[in-house]
Amino acid sequence: MILGLRTLSRARGFATASSVNGFTEAVGNTPLIYLKTLSEKIGSSIYGKAEFQNPGGSVKDRAALGVIRDAEERGLIKPGGTVVEGTAGNTGIGLAHVCRAKGYNCVIYMPNTQSQEKIDLLRMLGADVRPVPAVAYDNPQNYNHLARDYALTLDNAIWTDQFDNTANAYAHYVSTGPEIWAQTQGDLDGFICATGTGGTLAGVGKYLKEKSGEKTQIWLADPPGSVLTSYVNSGGKLIERSGSSITEGIGQGRITNNLGTFVNELSGAFTIPDEKSIAMVYELLHTEGLYVGASTALNVVAAAQLAAKLGKGSKVATILCDGAYRYQSRLFSKTWLKAKGLRDAIPEHLQKYAVL
Ligand code: PMP
């Protein structure tokens, strides 16, 4: 039977959405997904903010729009101008989308170690991609510094400076935070997520803390190789960065401006090993039907860990940062998993999803 329009219009159980004017208005207002199977298993409620539903595919669409709007409002960029950033991932993709939608040129500096897929995607989005040798942050030839230096040579151009430009965290303070508050009716015991720039954690965390009168605890989740967990749990000691993780886009070696003094307001932090993150990538696919990247999986592991700490029946929210599409040649490849020593971290009954 072919469904008629009358039947379709009566279809129930689907999300409703409003009509919006263009790409930029489609950023934000993402659903908050109750992770049913996981929540029932642990006896607490875990909610994931579906940031992969942003039109550019990740949580960074909000930051990209936020930094460009801020520059426009301050008169730093005019029509036809150029946006320059040093980024290897989702921020660049978000910026490239916003630049097309607003008619700006987009120049992206990135380390030449990045996958061809990322370079291709940015080029398809119209960005001028400049791969440069991968050198440490304290080297003046680092991609971030080259982006800043290039922007300074142009008229009508900005370097968006995602790590230290607090218009990034502000975008989450005025959008992601209020959305989560409204979607949970303010009944939330904890919020936790990982940080790259720190914009999401500080922006959402600050809003929820203020609105709840400190009732909602804010925690940080870290991959191995990041220094933030030890910084938070030692009361402010910054250690040398060492180790690495398969999670992309998160982990940090310093206190960025976006994290800023908010880092001192965190209730605590967890480091989540890659074994647990990769297993959760597969678990979320199998039990919740969610196809998400490794930073999302890390966030969900951390949310369950925080719920256990806060007690049975607690309510904890986190961020579902992006989909697995950008990483699938790795996360679902048997060879890659084996090379990383992570094949055995995936439970036997979930190994069938590693089809590449
Ligand atoms: N997950 C992914 C996949 C990301 O690309 C990023 C941003 N680099 C984050 C999480 C962290 O977001 P933020 O920069 O707001 O800390």
C-alpha cells in the first residue's frame, strides 16, 4: 500500500521542527536524546545532545557561527572578507559552511598529517586548504601561528582563533546551555563532556551552573594524553603532556582562554581509556542506533561514570559531538583496530560491525 498524504500527515512519533531561513538559522536547536538502553542498564538517566544534527554535522557549527557573528558585530569583517583558521577538523568544516552561506572566503591551515578525506571535504566546501608541516605549538611555523600571520597580511580578514577567542564559549552559553536547560526543565544533576578548545564545556557548564544555583555539577571528561584531568584533580598543577588517544578533536595541553577560570569551578574530571571509548562506539550503534564518533562515545562513558558517582536515579547530560562518518575508515576497520591494539576491546557480539 502506498501511503497517501492524509496518512502521512497523521503519522505520529516523529520530531517536529520549525522552518528556518538559511544555513545559519539551522544551526542549533538540536534534540536531546534519552539513551534508553544505557539508562535502563545503569539505573540512571543519560541524555545526549544530538549535535551531529547541526547542518555542518558537528557541535563546532555553533562555535563557527559564533566567532563569525561576533567579528561582524564588532565590525572586524565586511562582506567579501576572508576568514582564516588553523584547524584539522570540525571547526574548519563549520567555518567553511558558514563562509559559503555568508559569502566570505575561507582559508584553512592544517598539519599535513591529516587524512585526504578531510582535505577533500574542506576543498569541496570551497575552502582554500593549506597543508603545512606538522610542528609543535611553540614553533612559529605551527599551523595556528601561520593562520594568524596570514590573516594579518590581508585587509578585511579575521583569524578566528578558536582556542582563545571566547566568542566560541559564548556561543554555547547562549545556545547549547539554554537548550539543555529547557529540554530537561532544569532537572539535571550533572553535565560532563570532553574539551578541545573548552568552548562547549565552559559555555554550557557556566550556564547550567548559574541557572541551577550550583545544583547541576559540571565535570570534565578527558582522553589519555590530555593534561586537564590531572590539573582539575590536583587543584591546578599543570603537568607535561604525554601519551595519545584514538579520539580526535579532544584533549588539551594547556588552559585555553575558552576554558579560562571556569576550569576552577569544575567538580571533577575523569580520564577515559580508549578501550572503553571504542567499545561504546559499537555499543551505541548496536543498542541505541546511533552512529557516532569516538569523542561522543567517550562522553557517554564518562556520563555513565558520573551518574554512578552521583547515585542511582541521577540525571546526567552530555554532548553527542558528531557522527562516525568522518572516521569510519578507522573506527570500523579490522586492520586499524588491530594495529591500535583495540580489536579485543570490542565485545565479541559487536565485532560484526567492524566490516571494513
Ligand atoms: N568532539 C569533536 C569531534 C570535536 O571536533 C571537538 C572540537 N575540536 C570537540 C569534541 C570538543 O569541542 P570544544 O572545542 O568545544 O571543546
